[in-house]
Amino acid sequence: MAAEAAAAAGPLMRRYEGAAQGRGVAADGWRVCLAHSFEELRQPYGAGDVPLRDVLRHIGLALRYFRWWFKKTLIEKKSAFIDLLCAVPLQQIYGCPLGGIGGGTITRGWRGEFCRWQLNPGLYHYETVIANQFTVCLRCKGQTIYQQVLSVERPSSLQGWNWGYCGRYAFYHALYPRAWLVYELPGQSVVLTCRQVSPVIPHDYKDSSLPVGVFIWEVENRRDEDVQVSIMFSLQNGTGAKEDGSGGHWNEPFTFQKDGERVAGVLLHHCPAVNPFTLAISAREKAGTGVTHVTAFNPTGLGREVWQDLLRDGRLDSPTGKSRPTEKGEVTAAAVCASCRVPAHGHKTLELALAWDMPCVHFGSKEKLHLRRYTRFFGSEGNAGPSLSHYALTHYKEWERKIEAWQNPILENSQLPSWYKSALFNELYFMTDGGTIWMEVPPDCCAEDLQGPAGAGFSHLLPVLREYGRFAYLEGQEYRMYNTYDVHFYASFALIMLWPKLQISLQYDIAVTVVNEDVQPRQYLMCGQTAQVKMKNVVPHDIGDPGDEPWQRVNAYLMHDTADWKDLNLKFVLQVYRDYYLTRDSLYLQDMWPVCQAVMESELKFDTDNDGLIENGGFADQTYDAWVVHGASAYCGGLWLAAVCMMCKMAEVLGDTEIRQKYLDILSKGKEAFERMLWNGKYYNYDSSGSGTSSSIMSDQCAGQWFLGACGLDQGEFEVFPKSHILSALKTIFENNVLGFAGGTMGAVNGMRPDGVPDTSSVQSNEVWIGVVYSLAATMIQEGMVEEGFRTAEGCYRTVWERLGMAFQTPEAYREKKVYRSLAYMRPLSIWSMQLALERRAGQAPALAQLPPRHTHP
Ligand SMILES: CC(C)CCC[C@@H](C)[C@H]1CC[C@H]2[C@@H]3CC=C4C[C@@H](O[C@@H]5O[C@H](CO)[C@@H](O)[C@H](O)[C@H]5O)CC[C@]4(C)[C@H]3CC[C@]12C
């Protein structure tokens, strides 16, 4: 490939030597040559890179944490919700996950491997299963001329197969929820493009829940003669875990015909004691396309029979009947093969699918059995493999039409930079691959079951949860807590813009926990004090650990007692109004209103000097949970004023004049106090303590304004922060935290000293938080600093996706050098707030507000 062409193709394509561009590959997205290797390999924070100063700073926590970790992992034999001692090592291999929302995910790597598994909800297993491959066989004039596993690996098992495809002749391109792998078969004049499609479709609450992925193989024959092309899809029964060898697993061939469409394949029944499931590999039969199979083969042996079977005639043997169940220690696999004749200089398509059916799930505690969302459409008997496969293979074209209708207006906007288009769609992977679960509430469930002992009394809780189910996603694959609320605040833009009913459902779940309590005492690791798990009338930190029993037991987080956190309650109020503003769902607003009042009452006690502004408590009492704040602060004070403003607005909408007046009075006092205590003429100080670092420039100091602007509450009578101050603060952040950090190439550091040195007073102040950077960029765009906003966000995208090899695992944080923290994290979904800001600037009514106001739930 010529040097200029390689440069145009992107920085990860330098090694590409092919000429093929593939068929129907998107122009924008994340593209990488299969021969690429990343130069820099970072370490997880806490794996030996923690400076002594930070260890000493947190010595009490470190000791308490170690004692807790020892008991949890070595005595109780359970895994820790955050494992600081065994962080997941960075593997620079991941690509788009397969599957819709909440049915489990199987992630493929960018070299085509099947390497990250989340079938047990919220629990990850990182293992490349070597038997899971696509193999191509080419035949001309009745002779096999080429047979190759489409993998660059050279594994120790299946040595009878032809491995080691030359990565220089292939590239991967991701634009979630689709991805392409383009292979130029060396010396064959045949180009293969595999398009991978998952049903992730905004505003769709049916197909988006399906646990399926489709592989559409476009075959281009550039030869002067016809060629018979076969694609074999082989799959191990299991996920590469030790249970694969626990015995009792078995496979069986199937066909499924409906509406004149027929699919054929193999079911791989995986039968552990907990959460059994069936994998289904299949292909669509159509005129000119034959589908054959191998029911069972040994993936740990040489694999010669399967290889020779395909080599003989480009077809598999297709025995009838089921395989015998595996013995203990034995592993089994199956394969399906689709074949067709491609005319000289012609093109043909082969369609294959992978489905997985784990309808009923237990979380770690095994207390309750839950049904996944898709069971309402495909049943919960565990026999949906064939119908799911058929549905996927006959509906993927419709999914793609809908995906294109959603993505194209953004992709075709020439004013938007290409990296942004990639970032916006690819960061969305976390919607499915965030340990996500989407469950049904049982049909016999009544409002009382859902509302907890306090009997929350929400009039529309039951209809919402019955119709749209229950949704949860992890704070991060390594931070195993569902719906961590201080972080969801940032990520929630993706939900409210794309699946608003899931955001509404999540909010109902939070509202229920607000009015309930858990009086169980426990010790908190940061301070060592003991307090109850959950207090009434405060927003919880999270909805629970999937390794335990989420919803049943909330607040898995035990670093701090978050009843005293300053941001959680405010973030609830801000989201309620933002959701109402974008959906006009007045029933939701009515139900949430008493909860907003209750949490604001709890919050008012943090205004200890009655000046209309809350004070922080002298510990890390907010989302920056290792960065101490004393007194009034830009972050929590700003969120507080924004929430007070939204209380006024909601009271106005609901005609509650008394409450409106109450919060108007607080707002006018609080605004004055905020400016007096924190404004320093250029930006808002970190806090009002007057300590050595209280004048630090915090990148997130305008978080309140971010939400106000997103809801159109940032001007005229609603101007909470003077426009000139916001502009000056954003300019200061841009000059210092962005341009003054790592040459302006890595986003914004959380805290910068006014003299241009990152604030090292805490372990989080000198980190960059990618999700915060995207929200800062959105705030800049809202305020007219569009170029600065893009420049700020671009640093993070290029660092994560292009330099550090962290595609499809964007972490919470990185430092300028050496370390990162918490891979595959929720917060970066905040990039969707950039899109909201852009749409508002372009004068488009936010997508959802174009819908007629909704006053009723089904
Ligand atoms: C290997 C040794 C044990 C390391 C010794 C030094 C340590 C005592 C500290 C060094 C780094 C600290 C951790 C930094 C981040 C953390 C994350 C936090 O949980 C979530 O974090 C989000 C912020 O990123 C927050 O918004 C969410 O609400 C939280 O759920 C929990 C604390 C900690 C793990 C922190 C603990 C102490 C160190 C390991």
C-alpha cells in the first residue's frame, strides 16, 4: 500500500500491504491492520506503580482493604467487587462485542478472535478460545486450491489446520454495532469481507435485546474462472472456562424453517449446574448455497478429521443425530459450513449466525431466578437457539437499514471530524458490554414486590417496569457494581438519547431504593468507621454487585459511607429534570417529584452555615472518591445550584408554588455565596478551604452548567452562573488542563495548579478521566467553544484508541505516563452529551423532544 494511502487509512494501517478495500465497509470508524502492534503497553494502577507517598496517604485504607480482600477471596472464596490486588492485565486485542443489550455478550478481537465472555450477567471471563474460527476453502474445477484458517495465530492445539494467515493482507474496521474484517487471500484473487452485525438499534426495545450476532461474508471473485467458496464456522461448546471440561455437554444438528426461509446449523448445549445455556451456530440456506455441519469434534486434538472433511469437497460430512454427552475432562466443539459458487469476476454472499440462549439467570448469590428481556419474545424454555438464529438471519437487513438511518445523518455531516464519528459510535459498545443485564419483571409481580418495605407508592412504577423491564450495567468491567449512580450521571446521556425507556426504568429503580433503607451495620474501608448500609431518603451509590444479589442488596461499594456524599442526591434531581425535558413524560415527573423533594431535604443539611450553598465534609465525599474537598466547592456547589434551579423549574411545571418559592430563595442566596467564596476572577476555585491546593483548576468545575445547558436552562431568568464566568473558566481549563498537559494531546487533567503543574495532592487529581473530558467537551460546545471542545475530546480518543491500544475497553482514567485505571468503564458514554450539544447548536430540537408529549404509560 502506498505511503499516502496508508496514512489516509489511519495510523494503525501502516503495516497493511493489501490493495483491497473490502465491500461495503464504512468510511468512518476505527481501522487497524491485522499485523499492527501497539508500541506502548501500560500498567494498571496499583500493580507496583503506586508511589510511596500515595501508599502512605492511604495506609489505613490499604490495610483495611487487604484484610477485607483476604477474607472475601481466600476464606469465602468469592471474587472482590474491585480487585486492587489482581487487576485484569491490559490486552490490546479487543473489537466490537456481539449481541444486543442485556442478553450477555461475546466480544471478538480485532484479529477475529472470540476473546471476552459475559454470559453470566456482569461477570467477565477473558479467554481466547482457539477453536472458534472462520476457515475458508476455495475450489476450482473440482479441486481444492486453498484452505486457510482466517487467523494470524499459530496455536498448539488443532495443529492439523492451516494457521498463520498473513496479517499484512487484512484489516479490521469497527463502527459499532457493526464491524468488518477484510481479507485479501494472498495469490488467490479472492477478497473476503466479513461484516458483523449486532442488533443494537436506538428506540427499539425488542430486537435490541436479542443475544445474537450475524456474520455476512461478501465474496469477491476476481479470477477469470468460477470458484466454489466455503466458509466454515467452528465453535467450542463453552466459553474457554474450566467448566468446558466438566462433562455432560452435548451437541445436535438442527434446521428451522419459517415463512419459506430455512436455516441449518448445530446447537451446543452447555450444561453447568448454574446458568446453563445453548450456543447455536447456523447459516442461511438459499438457492445456490449449501449448508453442512460437523456435530462434534475434539478441539484439543490435531483436528485432522474436520480439516480433511472440508478439504475433500469443500463441504462437511453432516452426520445426523446428537453427540453423546462429554465425559469429565473432555471438551467438544462443532462446525457449520456455508458454500456457494461465485462466478468469474462476480460476487456472492454467505450468511452465518451465532446465537446464545441463557434465558434464566442467577446472580452470584443464587437466591432468585431472573428472566432475561428477550424471553418475552422467544420463551424461557432454553430451546430458542433455532428460532433466534432464524430470526437473526432473516432480520439483519432490517437492522442494518435502521442502524444506517440512525448513523448516516451523523456520518454524512462533513463538519464533524472522522475521529469523533468513530468515538461516538464505538464508545457505545459499553451499552451491551458493560456487564449489561436487561430483565423481565415477572408477570405475577405486584407493585409491592417492586417497591420494597417502604411501599414507595409510585403510580407508574409497575407499568414502566412491566413494559420495558429492568436494566443495569456495570460501573466498569473491573468495578463490578451495577448502575453506579455518580458515574451513570455522565453516561446517562447515551440512555436518554437512544433508549429513553431504559433510563426511565433505571430511575424508577433508584427512586425505590431512595425511600428504602438497609440498617445492617458495616465498616467502611476509607475511614474505618461503621455505619448502616443504606440510609432512607438518600440516593444509593449503586444497585448492587452481580456477584451477589443486585436490587435486593444495594450499595456494594464499601469504600465510603455514601449517605454523606454530596453529589448523588443532586445527580438524581438533575437527571429527573433532564429526562423530563427530553421526553416530556409528565407521569415520570409526577412520580419522581416527591423523591426529588426528599433527597433535596437530605441535602439541605449539608448547608451547615445556611448561606444557600452546601459544603463538602473534608473527605472525598463525591465521585472523585480519593480527592478530598473541604467547605464550598466548585464541583458539588455547582451541581447543587443547578439542582436547586431545576427544583424551581419542576415546581413551576407541576404548579407547586410553595416549593418553587422555597428553592428560588435558596437559589438567590446560594448563587451569591458561590460567587463570593469560589470565583477568583478567572475560574472557580476547587474548594473554599484556603489549603495549598484549593486554588487548583478542576476540569469538572462546570458540571452544573453542563446539565443546565443540556436542558436549555442556561440563560435569561435561569442563568445560574454568569455567562462571562463560565466562558472564562472553560478558557482557563482549556489553556491549563488541556493545552498545558502532555502538549495538549491527552485531554484534560482533572486538576491543574495555576502554575501549570498537575495537582498531585491526591491519587485522582493528576488523572485524566475520559468520561469527564467528553462531558467537558460537551460543555465547551454548548458555550460556543466548539473547536476547543473537539480538540479536548480528540486527545482522549487518540490516546485510548490509537496510542494505548485500549479499543473497546476505554478505562476510567490514565495518567500522563505509565499507568491507567479501571478498564472498560461506564463514564465515557458521556460522549453522547457532545452529540446532544451539537444537535442543539444546529438548531435541531433534541431528537426525543420531537415526539409528542407523553402523558400515559402503557
Ligand atoms: C496495591 C495497593 C493496595 C495500592 C495502595 C495505594 C492505594 C491505597 C490507593 C491508590 C489508588 C487508590 C484507588 C483509586 C480509585 C479508586 C476507585 C474507587 O471506586 C470508584 O471510583 C470512581 C472514581 O474513579 C468513583 O466515581 C466511583 O463512585 C467508585 O465506585 C474506590 C477507591 C479506589 C479503589 C482507590 C482506593 C485506594 C487506592 C487503591
